[in-house]
Amino acid sequence: MSLRNRIPEQLEIGEDLIAITIEDDIAVYPTSDYILLEISHNAGKVNIPKIANTLRGLVKDDQKMVAIRGFGFKGIGLAVRIAHELKIRESKFIYQMTFDTFDATDPKTDRPVTSVQIIVMPPE
């Protein structure tokens, strides 16, 4: 089964703009199928090693799929750094990830913001 076929329907990126609704630097939305982590385009200082360690436990130990969404320049950079930190800290298996870009909009400015979604799959 390809990685794309394992993505839940709610995480499939289409052509629609996604509204940026988070008010904090980082927001976490747990569901029964996956964990969604969103990183704001206005994020301040973020503890990347702590976040990566938490995500590692969710993916490896709890067998949860984790979606990391980074909005805008700062959010994209932080999302990629978190995914990179996951990969370099793991020595027992290789993470499988999908990357998608999408457009989001900040309701305060109504301007489109380029964004990224990284989905980290649990090992099969």
C-alpha cells in the first residue's frame, strides 16, 4: 500500500484554501486516527527537541499517524525542522513521511499564505 493511500480523508489536501484558526504558536488536535499539530506563521520560540521527542513516542510507541502543518515562512521552517529532528534521532527504523504544500489564509489579513503538511506514518 502506498503512503498516499494510508492518509485519512480528513488530511487530504485539495484545492480549497485552509483557514488559519490557531491563536497560539502551536496547536494540537488529537483524533482517533491521527494527531494534527499546527504551527502558526507568527510562532515565537519553539522547543523543537521536546516536540520531536513527543511525536516520536506517538508514532513509534502509540502507532499514531502525526500530521504537522506549518503555515507561512516561519511555520514551514519549524515543521521541516521538527520532521528533520525526528529522522536524525531515530536509529532503529526509518520514518515514512509525505509532504504536501497548500495555500492557507489568515482571516485577519485575508492574504494567502503558502504552507506545508508533513504526515509521519507509524512503522508497519
